[in-house]
Amino acid sequence: MKKIEIPALYKKWHVDRGYELESLFEQLTEQFDIRSVLYPGCYVHITPSFYIPRAVYVDMELPAKKFFDDPSVLEYIESRKTYKEKSEVTFYHQSYEELIDEPRESFDLVISQYAGFISEPTKRYLKKGGVLMVNNSHGDAGLASIDKDFNLVAVFGQSGLSEKNLDQYFIPKKKTEVTTKYLKDLGRSIGYTKTASNYIFEKVT
């Protein structure tokens, strides 16, 4: 049987750094009905494709385009997938703020990690009842927390995915009027009294 090598960039940025997030994606797909995912600002983070049959990745970086152009990447995904279907992977070499050639409200999951304020321009592609998985590295989780289109339904931390005490999150440490303009002008996260590594929001409208 042919040995499938780990793609070098994926190994460097995710395997070697312990940032594949396998447990998170495994728990997400178990708890929510996720069959498709949109990952803007993905770079080379292909872990979602191990658990979700249809994945659309968006990134402006040239190394990311070269990575997804390599047929061995899909071969590696196939070797690690946890579902029966054939993996479906699409990559757009562009800004996520520009329109992509995908139908509105066609994804079960949108991912926002380290690429800025993703939730606002990409929520158009998320189904009603679909979920946004977001960290707060650039303040995007904070932005989602004040967006009427989203409702916090779970958080992910050291103990895994949890739906407990959600009202304790997104309470600013300092007395601050948290608005969209404030967060965007700041360009980063603010301090909250209780935090998690990732937040799960349901799209409610």
C-alpha cells in the first residue's frame, strides 16, 4: 500500500504546532449536522476536510494556491477522511471580502480563525441554522456576539465542546460600549471576563 506523505506546509503550520483542531471538528460534526464548510482565510488548514465531505477554502496567499493546486493534498485528505463519500475540495485564490462563486445560504459551517473580521462578509453563505466557528484572535467572535444574525450556542475549551453558562461569555472586563465600529477600529480582541478558545454561533436569521 502506498504511503501518503503529509503535505509539507500542513505539517509545518498545523501538525508540528499541534494545531490541527481534530477534536473540535470531530465534536462539531457529531453535535451539528455539518456536511459542508466554507473556510475563508484558511491558508493550508485542511483539517475540516477530514471530517466534512464538502469544503470550500478561500485565501489570497500564493503559497496557499500552490498548496491546493497540488493533487497530493487531495490524496492526503482522502487518506485521513472519516466519512464514506469522496472528498470534495474547492479553493478560491481571492479575498473573502469579494463575492465567491457559491450560492448564498449553502453551507452548514463557516470557519473564522486568524484572518480578521470574517463573520460579517461571509455569513451570506451560511444556511439559517448553520453554525459559525470562530476564535477571537482579531475580535471576530466579539463581533459575532453583537450581531443580531447570530446566537451563541456552544464554546470550545480544554474540556471540549460545552453549552453551559453561555451567558457568562462576552462580558467586557472594562466598562466599554462594544459596537461594530469600536471593534473594527480597534482591529483586535478586547478583554472579556470569561473566554474560550473557540465559539460556536448559530445563524438565526
